[in-house]
Amino acid sequence: MKNLVEIVSQLSDLMGQTEEVAKEQFHLLNLTHTQMHYLEAIHLLDNPNITELASKLKLTKPTVKVAVDKLIESDYLYKIKSDEDRRSAHLHLTEKGKLINQMHDYTHKLISEAISRKLNNEEMGTLVRLLNKVLSEN
Amino acid sequence: MKNLVEIVSQLSDLMGQTEEVAKEQFHLLNLTHTQMHYLEAIHLLDNPNITELASKLKLTKPTVKVAVDKLIESDYLYKIKSDEDRRSAHLHLTEKGKLINQMHDYTHKLISEAISRKLNNEEMGTLVRLLNKVLSEN
DNA sequence: TTTTATTGTTAGCAAATACTAACTATATTT
DNA sequence: AAATATAGTTAGTATTTGCTAACAATAAAA
């Protein structure tokens, strides 16, 4: 019987490997590792401007600008000018860009299936209840 | 009450963000994202040779050779010639290279602590038992 | 209203990351 | 023993990813 830290370590490995498999599936999109990182960050930050994105990625603005331009050119992103600040523009994922999120969803489905294959209904209920508690706010 | 897929998604985010924090620490010690990926793969493959590593990373051997040379130059890796096949050599992490694993261990400890903060002893026991079953071989 | 700060941009450059082609040395197959 | 395959390497090249410096347009502060 393994202890909690060992279990977390194995779960982490499992998720990482599943994530890798999912990325291979979506590799048809011709996206580099770095570009996927950009799309993920833009999704996470909920339509940031260049400055916010650069700050999150710990890169300079010119670096991010160039990368974003390429992603726009390849139809993964588009810009919308800000009403509040006329200097600024917000980045949005196109439908094509949103495929990256579908990839994550797919990974989570795969892991969920792996879990439900190992447990019976009662055990599943208990696990779900406990993990809900773990992830609760306070 | 959230369902399993939603929970897995949140857990995945939690782990991902904790990993990110760890990687930021390493970024300060001038390792690129790609280089970290190499060290992780070498750890995972348990001292592979160049060919095995290239296969895992889905890159060509010359590409991997150049990257590995730099990691050796920066004292993250060293080579040991194979006794069985005199053409070949196995890659090992130096103490400095092993820091990447220590960082993973640390994030797993952090997540474990976050979990044990939310559950009582009995619940912890149940969770550990269920997750052991999830991660069991057959 | 003038000064200062911020957002985004352009240009020029350097390093990292990746490839193919061609080679040596050793192993394996025929 | 000769032919073929494999591990690692070298050289040359293209692309991606990153930087700094300098600039215009707009916003915020003095």
C-alpha cells in the first residue's frame, strides 16, 4: 500500500503521460510545444492583451508580439481592440484555437475512464465525494 | 457536487499550476523548457542511450545529440559507455540534473499537504485505499 | 498643459532547436 | 568472410524563439 505522496506522484505521471498522448493526437495541427503554451495561457488568462500575456509567460513584449502575429496568421487567434484603452487589444482564440481546450477535455475524459474501470459504483461515489471535499474552496 | 470528469479537470489544473511554479524556479537556473523536457525523459527512461531518447522525444538523433552535448557541457548529464555494445553509451543525470526530480517531489509534497488539510484521518485512509486501487496494475 | 508612463510595434541580432546527408565504428545477418 | 544494420557523430542549413533599442500613439500624473 502506497502512501499519499507516492500516489500523487503516480497520478501526476499518469496525467502527464495521458496529456502527451493527447498532444500526439492533436499534432496534426502543426503546433509547436511553445505555441501550444501560448494558446493555453491565452485561454487561462481569458483574452489578455499582449502585455498581460508577456507577463504571464515571463517573456518580453516584442517576443510575444512576434509569436502572436504568427498565430494570428495561422488563424489560431484574432485581436479585438479595447474600448477602454485605445492603445490596447485583447487576444481571442478562434474555433481552430479552441481545439487546444478540446484536447485537455479529451485527456480528462481518458483519465476518468481509467478510474471508473478500476472501481465499482459505491467506490466511485466515495471517491467523488472525497475529491469534491479536497477541491472545495475553504 | 461535481462529477468525475470535472474533478479530474480541476485536479489536473491544480497539478499543472503547481508544476509551473516549480518550473519557474528552474527557469532561474537557466534551463529552457526544452532542456527540462530532456531531463525528465532521461529520468523516465532510466538512463537511455541517444537512440532511445530520440525515439521517445520523436526527434532525430543529430538533434538530440547536439542538445545532450550542451546538457553535458553544463553539467546536467554525463555518459557511461555500454559494456554490452561498444558503439553505445547511456545517459545519466548528475546531482545537478537530479534537482529536476527533487522539484517534482516537492510539488507532489505540496499537493499531498493540500489534500491532507481538507480531509480527516478516516477520509484520508479511504482516499489512499481507493487511489491505490485506481493505480493498481490489473 | 506639460511631463511621464504605458501599450504596442518595428528592426536587427543571437541563440536554441530542428532537419538532412554523409561518415566512422561496431554488431548482426547472410 | 562479406554484406547489411545500427549507434553515434559531424557538417551544413533553416526555422523558431528570444533579446535589446528605439519609436508612435495614447493615457495618467504633475
